[in-house]
Amino acid sequence: MESKVVFVGAGNMAEAIVSGMVAADFCAPEKIVLTDIRPERLADLEADHGVSTSTDNSVVKNAEIVVLAVKPQVMNEVLKGIAPVLRKETLVISIAAGISAAKIEAALGEGTRVVRVMPNTPALIGQGASALAAGTLADEADMEVAEAILNCVGLTVRVEERQIDAVTALSGSGPAYVFYLLEGMLAAADEMGLEKETARALALQTVEGAARLMKDSGEKAADLRAKVTSKGGTTEAAIRSLDAAGVKESIVNALKAAEARSKELSR
């Protein structure tokens, strides 16, 4: 696809998406522009990916697609800066957390087509999970373009924008929950006398293998857990301890807390 794509913001997620786009031949590197306030960061991106860069966000005036990849706290300033030069036919894709499509549409003016995306950090290695939601005017063609871009770094699904807060809690913040679980597993392994590298290798393969087993088999998590849990065995002892501590309920409450916070940030 030969489109001029401008990324406003050049952080890790923007770089991950750009890297994926280039690797997947979404468009030629010279058709991609990244903007940022850090010249040294831009120089690295040019050297690593062969893309164009600028410290001036007004380059969006030449874009067919603009990807908003800035921190939520600077989004208002960025939108105010690009609104006067952004063409109405330009598709705007936002990967900023907590910023509604309606807010972006209002800031950029009548007729702006917006697709809101919630990615997650495994996109950095091409294993991301991204949920896409159409703004008021984004049509099927716009959604397909956004999907094509995010498919370069992993799985994509479509949701209603009202579901984005739940997505944020589940998959947006989800990698942190897995890392938290691994922290506990590795701490226990250390206390039980396993060497750190051995424990790390076993724990990582266990998490990866379990996820792959559930994905490939199509079975429910509860059913797969039951198959591992022999009556009177070691797994049953562990699950009983987890249940006694209310771990499953705590996980549910944790995701609800994340969803509530996402809603607060969107106001």
C-alpha cells in the first residue's frame, strides 16, 4: 500500500508498529514519517528503519493516515497544533489511552474520521493484541486500513468504543498481570532452591505453553485446569491454597479496578 503515514509521537509503541509495517511491506519506509521533540530519538529511527522524521507536527498536512501515538497528557496540545493543517480526507488512528474518538473528532473539526485502538506491549515483538473501535464517521474501509496496520504487530479484533475500557483492563494492562504472576512463581522457585536461570526458563515455557495449549485446543480454561488437577495431588494442593486466598476474586476485582480507572481517565 502506497500511503504517506505520519506517526505523531515516536515512542516504543510507535516504533514497534513502524517496524512491523516495514517488515510486512505495508508501505515503503520512505512513505512513513515519525515526529517527536527529541532529535536524537528521530536520528536513531531513521538509521534503524529507513523512515523519514521531523520535529514539526505540521508534516501531517501531507498525510493520508495520521497515527496519534503521544501520551494522553499532551494530546490536547498536539490536537490543537495539528488541527489547522490536517486535511479532512486524512484518516486518524489513535493509540492513546483514555482519549475518546469524540474528543479527537471535536478537536480536529467536523468530518474527521477516527479509529481508536488499544494495543498492548507484546506488539513490541509482533505478538500484540489490539482492539479497534470506529469513531462516528469511520467506515468499513477505514477500519480495514487500521486493521492492516495493527495486524503487522499481532492480533486485531473489533469492538464498540464503549467496550474499550474493558479491553484496556483485559488486554491493555494484561501483560502486567502475567508478569506479576511470574514474579510470584519465580520468587517461590528461589525459596525452594531452584537456580534462577533454570526457574526462569521453566516458568516462561510453562506460561507460553499453557496459553498455546488453550489457544490451539479451543478448550475452556477451567476444563484444562481440571485435567491437570488430580485428586489429592500437588496441583490440587496449590489450587486450594489459591482459592483460600481468594485469588480468582482478586483478579476479577483487579480488572474491574482497571476498567474504572480507564473510565475516569476518559472523562
